[in-house]
Amino acid sequence: MKHVFRGRTTEWLLTTPSLLWLAIFFALPAGLILMAAFRPADLHGGLGDGWSLAAVHALADPSYPALWFRTLWLSLVATLICLALALPAGYHLARLPRRRQGVILLLIVLPFLTNFLIRVFAWKTLLHPDGPLTRLLQNCGILSEDTLLLYNSGAVLAVLVYVHLPFALLPVYAAAERFDFCLLDAARDLGAGAWKRFWSVFLPGVGAGAGAGALLVLTGCLGQYVVPQLVGGTDNEMIGNRIVQRAFSDRNLPEAAALSGVLLIALLLVLMAQARKRRHSAREAGL
Amino acid sequence: MKRSRLPATLTALVLLFLNAPLAVLVLNSFNASRFGGTWEGFTWQWYERLWQADEVWDAFLLSLRLATATTLAATVLGTLAAWSLHRFNGRLQHVHRALIVLPLALPELLMGMALLSLFTALHIPTGPLTIWAAHVTFCISYVAMVVLGRLRDFDTHLLDAARDLGAGPWQVAYRVLLPLLLPGILAGALLAFTLSMDDFVITFFVSGPGSTTLPLRIASMMKTSRSLPVINALSTLLLCATFLAAALSLRLGRRCTPPS
């Protein structure tokens, strides 16, 4: 019997629109980042004619290593905090009755769908020197008069976790929902303690979801610039801030492209490694 | 048997952490105090000031138009993409899938830089049209993922059955496939609309003079302390809209699961 919509022509007809669009507006531009890094800057913030290594040489700027290191450090710590919160919460959520799950999911998705700038702004108000949290902590005597909650790495970290937490929470929850909780009972009957059950039974069970979530948080944090710009001080800048500064304030698109190119290549390598690992484990599971 | 209270406590704390800042924002939109450190009485004045802020409404209307145009294009492209990814499984779909998934995995900053490089290299002036193209690009992936999720539970035998009963390929697509997929497509469209209304980072890179969307307007309002309480009022209204959209999308999700 001939199946519906299975022909080669149909495949091309259905695939071409999105494939073409993404090739023109995603794949080609990503390649153009790498090309722009080898062009000279022109006075209007665009790209000059001919080729130049100036932007690539500028990557050796002595201020960059500390910036890269801070970006990586903040992103890794934010990812670990997100996982540490998402794993127990996902576990708890998946064991709740269906109806309760729906309500709680709404409470997770709603802040997630709220305008990103507004979420950062909410934190700025919360941590403001005249804001509610500062007042509360000062009245309790925890915070001294001249301590600022804003404009430090703690504030940047808190807001990074805040805006990215749902990226970890939702995949972990989705994986935990498919997890067979009888396995935990079996492990207990066999004498495993609570921590052992969590580490050796639950964690491998939701590992794929946790890994996907962690990767989303990590890549999201690595490319952040709004959060450090709004709640961080000058000592808390991340690489994204420098990219935006080069592209818009300094009007030097090639240098911005060179920095973006490094970030892009690093992230593509991480993503490729993860895809390979997943294919490998899928093949092993198939055997 | 005693179960650990730790996960339940942590979940409660996570929900508090996620929602408390927004609750403070809503409360402060009715607070006469400018920075909201203390409660200084109930007021509508921030909403009145918002009502008079023409530049906010202009930005809102531009965002609305862009989001509508984005949703139309991204829903068509994303649905077609999801269907071909679901139905075929060759080398072409391998490439196709990578192009769909990568925009979701890479930070928005890089997508913004990429599109800025494209428009600069081709000497295309940035404005509403470039913003629209950028929004469609990242929305395709989200729509495709939502529709693909629905397709996983979809019984393709229904199509073959319709075929055996004498329906032509277009009739199958129009009378069987589309109605069954509609809740998924609408959920994807709603997501695309929300994302387009909300996007700041990518829009910032590809916007030009005279194309200030609502998030861009909010960003410039955040720089002047005079308009900070007005942002609270605006945020509260946007939160209400988001809540309605989320509730609607939840309903759409419920309707497509068969009663068991």
C-alpha cells in the first residue's frame, strides 16, 4: 500500500520553506560572524573593504582572560545551583497528584513566560537600596546601613539563576514524570539509604533531562549581558557586555564579531560533544 | 514509612523564589512610594501616567503588529518543519533538525550578532522588517518543537485509513491532519506570539531608528528613575496578559488529550 505523503518530492516540498529560511537567516549569518572578524572596521560601525587581522589580534587584549574566566565561573556556578534546585523539585513534583502538578507547573511557567526585562527589573526593585528586601534585612539587623545588595556578583548570580531556573526545572520534571518510582522502593528494599537511592537510582534515571537542562542554562548564561548590565557593577561584567560594547558603543563590529566567534565555536564544540555522547548511548541502549 | 521533607520544602522555596519578585512588582504598582521600600498608601497614579504615556502605546502597537506578522509566518514554517521532521528520516532531515534545534541551544546574543553581521554585510538598513525576519527565525524552532511534541502521540494510521476510504492527499491533509493537529499548532502560535512580544536581546541588535518595540521602550524607561513606577504598572498589565495566554494554552492542551 502506498503511504500518504511519503514521496521524495513531497519531502522536499515540505522541508524547503523552513530549511531555506533557517539557512538564510541562521546558518549563513552564523558563518558571517566568522567572516566579519577578519574585516577592518569602518567609521560608521559597519564593515570596511578588504581583509584585516586587527580584530583577531585584539583578542589578545590583556583584560580578556579575566573576563572569560569570570563569565565561565559565573555560568558554571549558576548551572550547578539550578541543578541543585531542579532535581529535588522535579522529584517532588513528579510524585504529586496530577491536579496539583498542573497548578505548580503554572506557577513555574508564568514567571518564565513573563517578559525577560521585567523579571530582571523586578529583582532590581527588590534589591534596590530603598527597596523592600534591603529594608527588611536592615530592620532585622542582618544588613548594615551601608551594605548594597545590588551591583555585586551575588546579585548577578541570583538573577542568572532566577531567569534560567525554568530551563533546568522543566526538562528535569519531564524526565522525572517518566521515571518509574517503583525502582526507588526496590532500592530501599535492597537496603539502599536515602542518599544512595537519590545518587544511584534517581539521578541516572533523569540524567538525560538534567543534562539537557544544564546545557540550556549554561549556554544561556554564557551569552548573558543584560543581567550583569542591570544588577551587576563594573567588576561583574561578562563577555556578552564586552561584545555589546564593541558593537554599539565602540562601533567596532569586527572586534565584536571576533569575540562572538570564539564563543560560537566553543559552544558548537560543546553541543557536538553532547550530541555524539547521546548518539553513543542511544546505540548502546539499542544493542 | 517516613519520607524526607527536604524535596517538598525546596519545591516550596523554589516557587516562592520564582514568584515573590513578581508579586512585589504587582503590589508596588499600587504603592504611592516611588521605590516601594515601604507602603505609603494605595494609588492609581502610576496607571494614569501609563495611560498618558503615548510613546509606550506606540511601542506596544508596533510590538503587536510585529508579533502578529511573526506568528503567521513562523506558524506556517514551523508546522511544515515539524511534519517533515516527523514523517521523514533521511540525511536531509538530519540537517533540517540541526538547523531547527541549534537556534534554541545557542544564546540569543549570538543570534543577534549573527543577524547584525548579515544585515551589515548586505547593507540592509535595520528597522521593522529586519526585526520581523529575526523574530520569525527564532520562533520557527519553538513552533516546530511544540507541534513535534503533539505529533509524537499522533496515530498516523488515521491518514492511511482516510486514504483507503478514498480521500486524496490534499483532502487528507485538510480534513484529517489539520483538525487533529490544530490544538498543537495553536499552542505553538501562542508561544510564538508571546516570544515575539517579549524579545529584547535579538531585537536590540536588529532594530533601527523608528522601530522601538515595547521591550526596547521598557529598557529605555529603566534608565530614568522618574518612570520606574510606571514600569511596575505596565508590568502588572503584561503579567495579566501572560496569565491569560498561559491559561488559554493549558486549555488547548487539555482539549487534545482524549478522555480516558
